[in-house]
Amino acid sequence: MDEVYVVGYIVLGIGTLISVLTPLFKINSNITRMRDSIDNMLERDRIRDERITLHGKELDEVVRRVDKHEVRITNLENKL
């Protein structure tokens, strides 16, 4: 009868081990996919930030040129 208990405990232990490890492996897989997604999002955000900075510089240049033209127009209007 002792052998039956030992075999039963081994089967029970293996079943418990499988039922615990299976969700852990799935969680690990999901964490890995999420980490890859976050890395991808961070890279796209970095590229977007660079583009926004470049557009901001271009806008500053346009504003500076418009200001110069306004001064020229005002000077021409004052001469008339």
C-alpha cells in the first residue's frame, strides 16, 4: 500500500507542478511581447520627437522671416 501512496504523491506532484508552471511560462511570454512592444513604441516616439523638433526650428525660421517682412512693409508705408 505504501507504493501506491508514493506513486499517487508523485502523480499529484507532477500535476501540481504542471498546473503552476504553465501559467508562468505564458506570463513570461506575454511579458517578453510587451517589452518588445514598448521598445518599439519608444523608438517611434524618439523619431517623432526628432521630427517635431525639426518642424519647430523650421517654424521659428518662418516666423523670423515674416517679422522681417513686416518691418520692411511698415518702413515702406511710413515712406509714403
